[in-house]
Amino acid sequence: MLEAETGPPPALATSPRSYAFALLREKLRISNSEWIDIGHVCRTLAGARDAAEAKLRETGDLTREDLDGFIKLELDVHRPGPPVATFELMDRIPSEPNEGPFRFDWSDVPLDEPLEPPLTPGKPLRIENLLCF
């Protein structure tokens, strides 16, 4: 209406794909038919491993069968450029022993690779329907 020329909108300075980070996705059963989704953003893969191990320790003395129906953990590694690498962590728990404490088999997860450029400390990210810190 003002007859002013407008160019394309300015590009956003940053996006989730501008930084490298690890996202630990946790699904936790809160009732027989309800699950809650929680996202934990980590600046290093070692930090994501420690967070996943802590979540597994919180399950207490569940059996392997009960564990599968109680919690689901997935690790997404975001790097600028390549597609997101996803690791289903519950599949990495050996079938034996049948009772806890349970441990992950991290042998095929590249935990030694640095995440560059690192995510700025305290930066919140919106991943799908999750606001992650």
C-alpha cells in the first residue's frame, strides 16, 4: 500500500543446524497409555553418554522386560551439514542380565569425535515439539 519495494526477508543469523550438539531424547511412561517426551541437549558426546547412563540408573530394579515398557532413550547427533545421526540406545542394552543395573554397549557410537562448532552455553533450541536447554 505504501508502494515501497521490498526484498527477500533477511536470513536468520543462526539455526539449530549452525551448531553441533547431541540431543538425548527420553520417553518416559507416566500411565498405562501415556508417555512424556523430554529432550536433553549436550555440548559433547561424553556429556550425552553420562546423561543417558544416569537416566538408566534411575530405573532402579526393573527387569529387562519391564524396562522396555518404562523408558525409551535415543541419541541424536546434530552437526552442520551431514544428516542427523540417530542411535537407539535401548537396543544397546545387552539382553543379559535380566535385572539391573543395566549398561549400554557404546562400542559402535563415535563418542571420541568432537562436536564442532559447539553449541553456545545456555542456548535454548526448539526441536520438533520440545524446547531443549
